[in-house]
Amino acid sequence: MKKLIKSFPVASFILITVLYSWTLWLLMILSNKGLLPFKFPTNFLGSFGPAIGALTVTGIIHGKTGFRNILKSLVNWRTSAWSYLFAILFIIIVYIITAGITWFIDPQLLKFGKMPGLTESVIYFFVIAFLGGPLGEEIGWRGFLQPQLLRKFNPAISSLIIAFFWLLWHIPLFWLEGAAQSGGSVIYFGLSVLAMSFLFTLLYIKSKGSLLLAIIFHTVINYVSAFIIPFVLPATETDKTFGHISTFILLGSAVVLFIIYYKPFTAKQNDLQMNILNHQVHRSKREGDE
């Protein structure tokens, strides 16, 4: 088994990730429908499937060194101001533009609701970061799969591959009561995932492989989408116009950024990896000097 995983690390990661998450989600779905002879509680553990897959394969292939590299990427905060601004502000700008377009279509959708309290907002932000997907997913998608794919493909192709498996992994959630995707459109979600995959890749390149920035970006996306927007614009919970418009804004933004950063997206994988590796080596030396 170890030899097989070492020979096919990406396939092994996908298999472990999907089996882990889908098994948990299937049990929850069947339990909610009363199709199990026992009650299986709804929980957040399925979101850690990518992390389980990444850590399992990394441990088998690289051992403690692999774990240390993931940990270093998790705490890699020394990156460009551009990366932080992008991770924190991008989705907010997308939703501001979406709100403007939505207002011209139907001003009723922009009736403001009650803002959540400060304490509640801060607590929910960290709950989403650690238990709502970002930590459990990004260790896998950007911490393991992204660098693995960049060894063979350029960033553009890598983004397409990640988007496919990212969407595939989410599929059961469309039938899981209480999930953000429950009852939603697979097509619109798939388009969002496609756009996001390119945006995450760009952030990965610009932040020189920082997993911390990927988690921050993912957290802000989930936080604003699942917490802030429903509070501020309650009408969007029943009317999907706002969500559909934001999907096309995301796609348009991804296309524009792809054109602007065409060279990094189509760079030879070896050149890109060496650039990121050199940055990581210099960072390790600085930390050693301190």
C-alpha cells in the first residue's frame, strides 16, 4: 500500500479525501432521511477530508519533514501586502459590485437587515476558520494538491484540475440538510469553484506558497457569504439573484486577473516551483538568524 501511495500521491490523496468525507456525509444524509437504524449526528468532521488525505499521503512519502513543511506554510505570514489585501478585500469588493448591479435589477433585494453583534461576529469568524472548511480544506487543496500538480503542470492547468476535484468533493453537500450548498445549483456553484480555483492559485503564486493566506482568503469568503450577507441582506436567502450575479462577477474577475497575470499562470512549472522554493529557503534562513 505504501509503495502504491508513493507511486500515485495525487490519486491517493483524492481517494482518501473523497472516501473520508463522502462516508461521513452519506451517513448524515441517510440519518436525516431516517434511512439508518441509528441516529448519526450532523457534524463538521467531513470538512477535514482534504487535510486527512494530505497528511496521510505526506506522512507516508515525506514523514516528519513533510509535516514540518506544511506547518511552516501554515504560519508563513511574511508575504506581500498585496497578498493580504487580496485575501481580505477581494470578496468584499465583489459583493459591493454585486449589490450595485442588483439594485438596478430589484432594489427590494437590498433592504438591509440587522447587523450582527461584534462579539458574535468575531466568534463566528474563528469558528468558520477552524471548523467551517478553510483549515480542513486548504491543508489539502493548496497545502498538498497545488504544489503536487505544479510539479507537472503550469498554474492554469493546475487550477482546472483542482476545480474539478474541489467540485466533485462538494457534491454530496447539495443533499445534506444544513450545508451551505444544500438545495443550491450545482452549475452556479461549479462556476464559482472554477473562478475561485484560479483566484486561489494566483494568491498561492503571489504569496509564495503561503497556506496561511489561503486559509484567510477561504475564511473571508465563507464568512461574508454565509454569515454577513444573510444578516445584512436577508432577502438573498430566498431570492438567488444576488448569488447568481456574484457568480458572474467572480468569473469576470478571474478572467481579467488571468489576462493581467497571464505569464505567471502559464509559466513553466519548474521556474515557478524554484521561485517559491527560493523564497521559502530565504525565509527559513531569516528565521534561523532570529
